[in-house]
Amino acid sequence: MAESRNPEKAKRAARDPKRPGEKCEAGAGAWTPVVDRARCEGKSDCVEVCPYDVFEVGRIADSEYRSLAFFARLKVRAHGMKTSLTPRSDSCRACGLCVVSCPEKAITLVPR
């Protein structure tokens, strides 16, 4: 398995009994992480634990921002318009580390 940016946080996430997915045994691209933009606060926990460099934190797209409900837009604005992005989702191996480490519970794994 590849190395996480924050190995200690990744070890804690790996021990979580609620960890979904296939424990990094799925083929790359068989699963994809989906981020709930209304919940994500762009705190980077997913970036820190992902051993496959799937995530990065960046500015939410204007079209996605406009599609959010009013209070979700306020929340996103309060957090600097940041959100978790998945530019390398095809590298996901369904570890589930991102899901259990996300403080907002904004990430789910979905089979492709």
C-alpha cells in the first residue's frame, strides 16, 4: 500500500470499526469517493489519510456552489469556499480511510 501524508491519522482511521470499502483491496477505479458539497468544510483530513493521492482541497466550482441550498452556501462561504476534490478518483482502491476520517461525514464510497 502507498503511504499516507499523515500515517498516524491513517492508522487511527484504519482501526475504525465503521470503515467501509474493501480495505484497499479493490482494483483501482472500481470504486469512487463522492463528496457531499453541502457537508464538506475542506479540512483536508481526506488528503492526509489517502494513500493513493485521490484528494485535494480547492475552491468549489461556481455551478456546484449555486446548486447548494441557502444554508449550505453560507457554510461553504464561511469555510473560504473550500471543498474536497477528487481529481484522481480513478486511483481509489476503496480503503474507506477517507470516509471514517472526514469530520463532517461528507464522503461516501460508491462502486463504479
